[in-house]
Amino acid sequence: MPQKSRSERRDPWWGWDGEAVLATRRRRRARSALAFVVSLFALGGAAGIWAVYLGVAAGIGVRFAFGVH
């Protein structure tokens, strides 16, 4: 199968969009990336709390004192 050149992979009508449309796409892409990063932090935090709660963290030497029993 022949490879497409770099210019053929882009949308041929890309340059016809107005500046506002392009700015909206950039903002949407930035928000999407930010939401993804925030979700990764949330998952990491939840996994960390569960590791502490289940005692897995203490098994590898990580100890936290939350003051809640």
C-alpha cells in the first residue's frame, strides 16, 4: 500500500476555516489535555489512598498519619 505524503494527511479545507474556528479548536484541545492530566492525578491519588488504607503502602515503607481512625 503506498504511503501518503505529509501534505495528503492534512484536511485539504483546513486553511479555509476562520481564525475563530482555529482558536476554538486550540482551546478545546488544551482543555481536553488538561482534563486528561487532572484525571490522571485523581486516579493516582485514589490509588495512593487505597494503598494506604489497605496496608500495601506500609508494606513498601510508605507511612502516612492522617489523624483519622
